[in-house]
Amino acid sequence: MGARRLEAVVELSPGEARGAGTKRGPADGQPVVILLGWAGCQDKHLAKYSTIYSQKGCTVIRYTAPWRMIFFSETFGIRSLQTPARQLLELLFDYSVENRPVLFHVFSNGGAMLYRYVVEALHTHKPFNNLKVAGIIFDSAPGRRNLRGALRALAAVLVSKNVLLKYFLLFAFATTAVVLRILLYPLTRFIHQSHYDALLKAPSCWPELYLYSQADAIIKAGEVKHMADARQQLGVSVKAVDFSDSAHVSHVRAYPTYYSNLCVTFLADCVRASPR
């Protein structure tokens, strides 16, 4: 596989780190967990989730797609996240862990949008067909197109930006979203399927865990529940947990032990059930 530059963090298991003179480590069968961050997520925040898995001996890959791709390119129907999705899968070959079970843990619509293209690559690109995906955890995702929630998410991303720049970008995003929805939707709906609908009909059949909350102000709990129910009706093994009162991507902060136990137990169950 041709290695390409991707700003992802690869956290090797202790055994790999000790024996790695190069970036290739021994394929000892331990799971690989790929964390896909929410829009604007800083790696120091995503790294807190790494601990859940690294303590169990897993190799962890962390990546957050650029927020400009999430809020602007994809809104215009440009499939800009296809390239980083393929690059993430190529990393498994670069680090010689392509024969291990893989768990995806994705956050908010930013992570879910990228995961949508990962699923497509797994089913359409021959080198990836034999990868052993064990399961997927959705944290605060996925949700349908929701202008109010998207503006709240973008405002959170832009909190450290210049005030004028922040409001200009919010206005530009809102205007673009409205124009596309009202004027161009009849055309674009046939060209660019929404991420929510793509995940609803995804050909993947590995187990899915949905972690969501009624108190989420960005992603509607009902939309997550609808996704979980629809996937279950398609024969996918699904578990959904409603944290009730925790905020968007804040479940681990509100319920650290419970959240960690859910993730670790789900991973163990998925690896046990996945084909060898």
C-alpha cells in the first residue's frame, strides 16, 4: 500500500512499542481501535478515550477530519472525506495490523460522516475487503441534517476564532445550507445521498452500539434511536444506551466508569463473535 500523509495519531500497544525499531509492529492479534473525532475535536480530548482501550492492550488510531471539510465541502456535496477514509484504512497495512479485529468508535456527525466513507471503501476497494471489522460505537451520532444543531456545533468549533470571522463563517454556512436545501435539494438528492440515509442503508453487518442522550442539544435523540431501530430491523446486532441527561459528546465525563465498561464489554463481545 502506498503510504500517504495523514495527520492521525497511532498509539501502539506496549508490546509493539518495545519491539518497534520501525513503525511496523508484531501482529499479535490484539484489537485495533480507530477513534474518529467530532468536528473541531482536539487530539488531547480524543486521547482520553484512547486510555479506555490502550489499558486493554489495544492499538489505537486517532483521527479528526478538518472541520472545513465537514461543514463546507460536504455541505456542497463535495466528497472530500473519501480520501482520508481510504488513508485511514491504509494505515492498518502500513503498521502491519491488517489481520487484527478492528473496532470503530466515532463521535458526533463529524466522525459519522467520515465513517460513512470508510464503510463504502471497505465494500468497494479490493485491498480492504478482507479487513476484519468487529464492530462500531456511535457516540452522540448519527443525526439528520439539522441547521440549528449544525450551527451550534460550528459555533463551538469557532469559539477561539476572531469574532468577526466567527460570525462571517456562521452566516456563510447557514446561507449555504438554506440555499442547498431549498433551491438545489431536488437536484443534489440524486447525486449526493445524505450521510444519515447512507448509514441507514449501509451494507455493513457487524454489531453496532449507540450511545446518546435526550439532553443532547446538537444531535436529536430520536434520530439516533430511529437509526438503531432501523438497523436492527435489517438484521444487524444493535445495542442502544440513553444517558438521559449528559450533553453532546460528554457521556464519558458524566459517567466515566459506566461509559468505559460499556465500551470495553462491547469490544470484547465483538471480538469474541467476529470470524477468525
